[in-house]
Amino acid sequence: MTIQWFPGHMLETENLLKKVISKVDAVLEILDARLPQASANPFVNKICKGKFRLKVLNKNDLADPEQTKLWLDYFETEKKVPAVSICGTQRSQTYAALNYCVSQINRNRARKLKVMVLGIPNTGKSTILNSLAGKKIAKTGNVPAITRHQQRTSLNNNIDIYDTPGILWPVIEPKQKAYILAASGAISDTAIDYTDIAFFAATLLIKKYPDLLMLRYPFLETLPEDEIMLIEKIGSAKGCLKKGGIVNLQKASEVLIRELRSGKIGKISFETPKDIEL
Ligand SMILES: Nc1nc2c(ncn2[C@@H]2O[C@H](COP(=O)(O)OP(=O)(O)OP(=O)(O)O)[C@@H](O)[C@H]2O)c(=O)[nH]1
Ligand SMILES: [Mg+2]
């Protein structure tokens, strides 16, 4: 399975970025802390060559803290690239990331510094911009592709910050990466079968986070043997039923994915640095 979800504004954004990136002093590459590898767009690598770039693992409040630590270590020690983890709604944390970025640039203080926020959809770019500005300037939302145009904001400290639309790439493969991105909410839910995402998520939860699963769904009593059993049990317990009492897998899948994305099941990471080494 491959996923293709590349709305027109993403291509427009790529073309714009190719033109304007040379005028920018530094880039905040916003990744999702739950999927720091899958949420890295190779296009960002390509256009940011030679430019200072800070990897910002956002939504760290939703990610498994142990894994986030491993990821930061992986980027800094193995890849030798600067990385921080933040919660995009916490101003002290977004400022810490920006200040770190600014401290790494040879700065002519008379000139305004241009910092660009880049990343795939739904990683929290506009939320971070709003947090830095201290007011709601950019529209945000829990579905991908909310921002459709580049937006500049002047901060008090002689810095201009640029929010950009989230961009993916035309064909997303392998399958594992597509599922991880879909489970996080980076790809439109119309581009992929909901039950497929839920099967992927259920498998991950049974294997890696069985304790969180049992805590969130005490009606399970014992750990389900497989992903279908888990989704069926959630469906029965939450009343996601069709005529005749059969579980409506689509509805049950929606419940699981919603709870996973919102953090209700717990702090969960979808991939670990070890997955890369495999
Ligand atoms: N829990 C949590 N939610 C966050 C965080 N940062 C952003 N969000 C939420 O994530 C969703 C997406 O945020 P946006 O700021 O719209 O994401 P974006 O990267 O600008 O998305 P596009 O414009 O579609 O590319 C919103 O529901 C935000 O409230 C965070 O650090 N933690
Ligand atoms: Mg946005």
C-alpha cells in the first residue's frame, strides 16, 4: 500500500520555498515527537543545505518521554544535528527553542532576523507561531492542511518568523511510514482506510504499551490476543454496533484513533530510533 495525498497548495509551497529559503537565516523544522523520523520531510533536508536548522520535536506532552530522550540522543550524538523537544503551547518552551536557534547564528543585530517554521502537516507549526507571538495570529486545528499560505509575524526581539503550510511528498511509502503518519493525523483521514490505521495502532499498543491499554480500557480484563480482538472489544464496550449486535469496525476504529491522537490512552511514541537500525 502506498498513500498519495498531495493537495495543490503543497506543490505551490514547495515552489515558493525553493525561491525564498535563501533569504532566511534559520529554520525551525517542526517534527512530531511521537514520530521524529517519519515526520521528517526529505524536501526540508534538500532545501536547507548549509542553513542553520533546529529539529524541534513538538507535542512532547503526547510522546513517550523515554523514547523522546532516545530520539534527542540519536539526533545529537549519532547524527550530530541539533534537536530539542517542546510542547508547542508552552511559551517558555517555544521561546527556548527560538533562542537556542538564534544563539547559533552569526547575527548582525541591526538587521531583522528571518526564521522560518517548516514541517509536515499537523505538527504544530502555527501553534508554535502563536505561542511565540503571544496571541492567536495563525489558524490552527487538529486536521492536516489548515495553513494554506505563508504568513509572516514580527516578534518584539527584531525577529521575523514565517509560518508555512505543512508539506508532504507525492507518494508515501513504505507502508509502515504511511501508517505512522496517518495514525498521528498528518495525512487526511480521507486518504486512507480508518480501519487500516486502527489495526496498525492496535498492534502497536498491544506490543509496546499493554499496561496503558489495560489502564484505559479496564473492561478488557486480559490483553487481547490480536488487533481485531482489541478493536472489537472497544466497539462492544463503547456501543459501536450494527444491526444484530455486530461490532461496527469503522466506528470502533474511530474511537481508538481519536483516543490515541488526543493522548487519552497515554504518552505514546509510534517509532523508536531502534526501528531505523533494523
Ligand atoms: N498536545 C499537543 N497538541 C499540540 C501541540 N502543538 C500543537 N498541537 C495541536 O496540534 C494540532 C495541529 O496544530 P497546528 O498548529 O494547526 O499544526 P500545523 O503544523 O500548523 O498544521 P498545518 O497548518 O496543517 O500544516 C492542533 O490541534 C494543535 O492544538 C503540542 O505541543 N501538544
Ligand atoms: Mg498551520
